[in-house]
Amino acid sequence: MNAVWKAFAAVASLGLLLSLTVHLAALFGVALFGESAFALHVGMLAVGLPAGIATHRVTRDVARKDFWKVALSGCPLWMRRLSGGLVAYAILNFAYFALTLPSHGPKHSGAPDAAILRMFSGHWMAFYAGAVSIFYSKTRAEFIGAPRCTQGHPVGPSAKFCEQCGSPVESAPAPRVIFR
């Protein structure tokens, strides 16, 4: 199964590289690939569903606040920070686009302009970076199960006491991640 996650990681990496290329060109006013660039939307679906499946198994018994900590437990710190940084950049990039919204007027052609590609490609980069991180983590770690309190309730990987009953967490190693 590891080969499947590696293949999805390769597809997501290609999507990240292409969206970065479109974004850099758009920053210089070039609408690279024109409407064909929107094929990156389809690519997001192609890696988004498997990324959701990859995270579901390892995070189903984890507290919501620990979701990303567990989902990206196999990633190096720089990769987690890059993904988070690109999410923040996508938000700022969108806000900048909204505040400086160009008046498009009547369209003379069906081709998108560079400002629109810049806005979309910021989101594409964040999405693909997150997918790469999820798949990389999935190829590196296998989650055995959530740590549990002495009453048997699943708790987050950093919890000392159960959120449901207040019992102490078992002394088993948390978050019980095996790296290959």
C-alpha cells in the first residue's frame, strides 16, 4: 500500500510544482497556460479524496485539536511549516485580490487574466502542499491507535487526562506512531 501513497505524493508534488509555476508567472503579469491552468482544480480532487482517506484511519479516535499533529506525525518540521505557511499565504493572497479586485469589464476572450490565476494558484499551492505532507507522512508512519485513558476512552496524543471522564491517560507511549 505504501507504493500507492508514494504515487499520490508524486502526483501532489507535480500539482504543487505546476501551481507554483502558474503563481510565479501570474505575479509577473503572465497568465501561464490560460484556461488550461484550471485543470489543477481536477488534480486537487484527484489527490484530495485519497488524502482524506489517508488521514481518516489515523485520526478517527483523536481529539479535534490534535488532528493535524497526528495526521502529519511522519513529516519533518520544515514540511509542516511550509504547508501551514502556504495556507496563511493563500488567505493573505485572497484578501489582497479581494481588496484590489480588478474591474474586468466585458471579456474579449475566454482566457483568464493573471490576477485571477494568481488568486487561484495561491489556493492550489496550499492544497497541494497539504496533500504532499499527508502522503509523505502516510508513507513514513503507521498509527496503531489513539492513546486511551484508564476507562478506555480515546484521548489526544498529548493529553494527560481524559477529556470525557477526567481519568489519567494510560502510561502507554503516545501517540504510538511507528516510523518505517
